[in-house]
Amino acid sequence: MEKLVYALWPRPDEPSAGWAERLRGEVAEQLTAAGARGVQVNVSDDAVATAMLRITTFDVPISAVVSVWVDTVAGPVRPALEQLLAEVSGRIAGYLVTESVPMAPQWEPGARGYGFTNVAFLRRPAELDPATWLDRWQNHHTTVAIETQETHGYVQNVVVRALTPDAPVVDGIVEEVFRPEALQDVHAFYGSGGDDAELARRLQAMAASVDTFGAAQGIDVVPTSRYVLTSPTPCPTLS
């Protein structure tokens, strides 16, 4: 089983609300019918419009991220999936990734996931070799990120290679789930309980860790609503 992640931009003439609804509705169903073993749609929709954290390196920000699981990246399924996404989007950028799940998000089929999900696109600084960058990100920063933020789901995707022509260079894709209040409340985002001193401590620890692998530069952060339509893994028990 292999995971493919696609960053999507809408067509200039398509209303964003209708596009988001199409992606998580009819398009998701078409992806499943075309052979995807799992389909997850993250859309930057009206529910996350007030997010305090939104970063882009593009003239037009990424507006959706679609993840699909397939038996193999080779063969006829991937081109069929990409054609479906290209037909409804102004631009797509696809990546083959290896997925790591330090904290599994909760979900139920077809429903909007809890809170909201920040999807971050990371680039490796030129001064760090791939092994060092990956070690600092996965083996050191992961614990810091979970301990300094109030996350309810944490997924890391290491990019193996780009799949679509002219896909921007991306080395890692992170999915972090936060509670609804964290859209605009920095204390809710960092889980500091309204304590300014604790918030400052967590901010400092997070910034220092991020600096070790260069994630403060060249990053895109896309606030999204998360929909898991189908998954190759069992649905976790919702609390």
C-alpha cells in the first residue's frame, strides 16, 4: 500500500465553497471508484476562514490537499486518479510519501473531522543533508511538537518523489489536528491553559526545535477541514 498526496488549487472561475464540496463529495466517490483504497480530503473552506495561522510561499495559496492510498504507484490507477483531480482543479502537485502516525486522528467515514487540521509543507534547507534533516525532524522535533501544542492528531509524510510535472519541491508534509478554539486562540493552540508564562515557554521550545531543521523558512501552512471518506486502516473509536 502506498500513499499519494496532492496539493490542489481551484480554477479561478470556480467558487471555493462549491469546489470544496465537490472534492469531498462526488470527486471523492469517483476516486474510490477509480481504484483508490483510501481517500482523505482536506479543504480550506469557510469553517477555517478565521484561522490565525496561514502561511504561503505561492502567489495563490494551496486550497485543498487530497490524500489517496493505492496498491501501487505504478500501473493505471494513479493516472486515472490524477486525471480526475486535474479535471476539477486549476493546478495539482502530487507526491509519493511514506506515512508515519505518531498520534492517530479520530474520524468517522464522510464526516468532518474534529476541530481543524493544519497541513504544513516543509522544505529541507540546502545546508542540511537528507539524513540529518530527517533525523532532526522525526526523531527529535516530533516529541517537542506534541508536547508544546495541544494536538489531537499528528501525521508525518516524508516525500519520496514528486509525481506530477512541475510539482514544487517539497520534502515533508505534516498533518496536525487542533481543537476548534485553536483557530484564533493561541492558548488553545499551544495548550497553555491561559498561562502567559507557560505559553512563552512553549513558544520558545517550539521555535528552537523548528530552527534545528529549518522548518521556519520556506513553509506553507494550510488550515483545513478534514474528511476521511474511506481508509485502508480501521476507523478508531471516537471518544
